Amino acid sequence: YLQFHLESKMEQSMIKKNILDLKYNKNLQYLNTTIISLITLFIGVSIAFLTGQVNPNLQEIIPISLITGLFASICIILLLKFNNEMKNIEKEILNLQI
């Protein structure tokens, strides 16, 4: 009975570790996607200004700045959130007794 109980506990720990690994990988994928979106945004805006598709007047710069700033802010908040969740998952994995 004791051996079965210990094996059951180990299996439960392994299952919990596998679930945490899946959550970690999910957050890592979200983090990478957010970074790519942020870089693509800045490259796109830079190309628009360099090619002259956006005129340097206030009527065009203000809306572009607001939209870019809003999107960049959301991306940065998400980056911090996903990074924090990944650190918490790492701590949980380390605290598991396998």
C-alpha cells in the first residue's frame, strides 16, 4: 500500500509538472508573439515615415501616434504580464517535490 501511495504521489507530481510545463510554453508563445507584433508595428511605422506615405503634419501624426502608443502600451503590459506568469510557473516547478 505504501509503495502504491508513493507512486501515486509521484505520478500526481509529474502530472502537475507537465501541466505547468504546458502553461509555461503557452505563455512563452504569447510572449514571443507579442514581441514580434511590437517589432512589426515599429518597423511598419518607420517605413511609412521613411517612404513618405505619412506627411509630417499634425493632422496625420497625432492619430498615428495615438494608435501606435495605444498598441505599444498594450503590448508592453502584456509582455510584463506574460513574463511575470512565466516566473511564477518556474517557481512552482522548482517547489514541486518529484
